Amino acid sequence: MAKKEKVQKTRKTAEERRKPITHDKIYKIMLWVTFIVAGAFFLINVFKMNVPGIIAVGGAILLFAAVVFVMKKVRIRSYTKEFVVSIGLEFIIFAISLFSGESYSDDFPMFLAVIGMSGMYMEPKYTRTQIVIADVLLGIMYLVDSKKGGPLGQYILCVVIFT
């Protein structure tokens, strides 16, 4: 009898492992990724004594935390929360790129990772929106500080390949 129960218990755990990931888990993973990445760059700015970087990244973290808090209080659908977090992560990367990095070419992979990570689980229309917002932010980054972007032709090529 005990052996039969053990086999059923083993089957149950195997079935539980095969369940698809829930949207609440996706949302929590995205929150962890966002706060860890932003926190790491915040600390890098603190160690480098980069005051504009500390203010920009710290402000982005605070704004993002406020948005997450409001979404929790309002009880928004999980799909919408995922979308807001993925867009928020793009704006945090934008702040990091403008005030922390040496050149923008280092930040293309971060934008791509955000879109790829969220694109695995979200609706395709959300992924398209993310790509458009990332392209706009990449354009704004070059307009704000073109020295970090390198030659314009190379930057445009990178944006086109990214898209």
C-alpha cells in the first residue's frame, strides 16, 4: 500500500511540474528582474559617485515602485500588470543608458533581453508596442547625447538591426 501511494505522489509532482507558468509568476519574475537590474546600476552609480546617475536611476526605481504599488491597490488584470512592468523596465533601461553607461551600444542587448523575456509570455501586440517604444527611446537617447551613440550611420544601423 505504501509503495502505491509513493508512486501516486511521484506522478502528482511530475504533473505539477508540467503545468504552464502562471501570469502571476511571470509578473513576480519580471518584478524581481526589474528591481535587481535597476538596483545593480544604482549601486554602480553610487560607487562611481555619479550623481546624475544616482538621481536618474533612483528616481526611476521610485517611480516604478509607486506604479507597482498603485497597480496592486487598484487590482489590475495580470496581463496589464505584465505589460506595464515590461514598459517600465524599458524606461528604467533608458534612464540607465542616459546616465550610467559609457556608450549606447552596450544597452541594445538590455533592451533586446527585456523584449525577448516578455515576448515569450505576453501577447504579440504587447511585444510590438514594446519594440516601438524601445525604438522611440533609442532615438531620444541619440538626440539627448549623440557622443555616446557613435557615428549616426552606425547608430541607425544598430537600431534597424535591433528592430
